[in-house]
Amino acid sequence: MAYSVGLVSLGCAKNQVDAEIMMAALQKAGYEIEDDAAQADAVIVNTCGFIDAAKKESIDEILKLAGLKAAGRIKAIIVTGCLAERYREEILKELPEVDAVAGIGADSDIAAVVGKALEGVKLESFPEKTLLPLSGERRLSTPGYFAYLKIAEGCDNRCAYCAIPFIRGRYRSRTMEDIVEEAKTLVENGAKELILIAQDTTKYGWDLYGKLMLPQLLRKLCEIDGVAWIRVLYCYPDYITD
């Protein structure tokens, strides 16, 4: 019998896309995806670690699941996402109920991480941040009429108040061709609205093409038959041009 996995994704839409990629990878590996995490054999908490309120929400969710584990209802708790990447070894020390802690670079290996946790092996995995998949097959968690479309990851702005560059690494754009192909797939599957996301969407393409390419990307996306709306989130004003 296949094990079932539930996934609770907290924080921003970027984290949600990461969760959708992980769910698709787990399904491909033979796990059953359980929409009600409390009914699953293993539960992944894809955490946010940006501000204190988000960290508290993540820890509260882990503790709630720890209660279910103590009652014998779930077998393993796996912590992924920004809190896992930011605090690493501290999580298992402070929350011994957790079975595995995986940084963002381990997302592509999530099936193996879950497998080890279900075998009773305590695991910490922190590969390079750049191994985080920027694209891939997704199990969408949004209503069918819209989907998030991640165009880049990481950030180079180094704002004094923000830990995102430390957690997510340097800015790295996806190729325009890759984004357009995913957009076409999303539209073919029913999405009418595409919501572009990145840590800094207005800086898109600077690292790949040596210039700001968001306008060109938007024009290409507008050419796709079936796209009714495009929204752009997380824009920094420094790079808004005419």
C-alpha cells in the first residue's frame, strides 16, 4: 500500500509554487497526496520564515501536527521552506517531534526525504540553494481559472530589514522560453489569469540577458491564445521604466 502525504504550505505565493512542484514529484514517486493533512501518513510543512508572525504560524502548525503524531494519527513530520533554510539545525533541537528538516535546495529530492522520515530516520538536508527547482511539473493548488507563474528566484537588493537574500540566495531568472512554455501549459489546463511572481519581478532577465526584460516577457505572454488577464506581483519601483 502506498503511503499518503499531506502538505501544508504557509507564506507567499512563491512558496506555494514550490509546494506544487514538490507535490507533483511525490505523486510521480508513487505517494498518494492527501488533501487533509491530518489524515496523511507523512505531513510536510512548507514554512515561511520571513517575519515573526510568519515564524510563529509555522511553529504553531508544526506543534499542532506533533499532537497528531503523539496520538498515532500521523507517522512523520517533514519541515521544508524558508524557516527550514534559515534556522537549519536549530529546528530538530527545538522541535524534536520533527523527523526531517530540508532546506530549499532539497525540494528536488523531497520523495527521498519523505521516504527516510517514514523509515524512522532523523534527517537534515541542506544542499545548495541554487538546486531549488525554478520550474517543473506542478500539482496546482489554486482554483482552475488562475495560476501563479514564477519567473525568477532569489534577490540581490539586500534591504536592511529583509532576510530573503540570505534565505533564498542571489537573483536568478528563468529563461523566457521556459516561462512561455509553462504559461501555455497552464492556459491549456484552464487558467485564464496568470499571476507573475518573483522576489523582484521588475528585475527579471537582468542576470540572464544583461537588461531588464519584463516588458518583452509580458508581450510574449500576451500573444498566448486564451490569456485574459496577467497580473504582476512584488514589483520594486527602482526598475519600473516607461
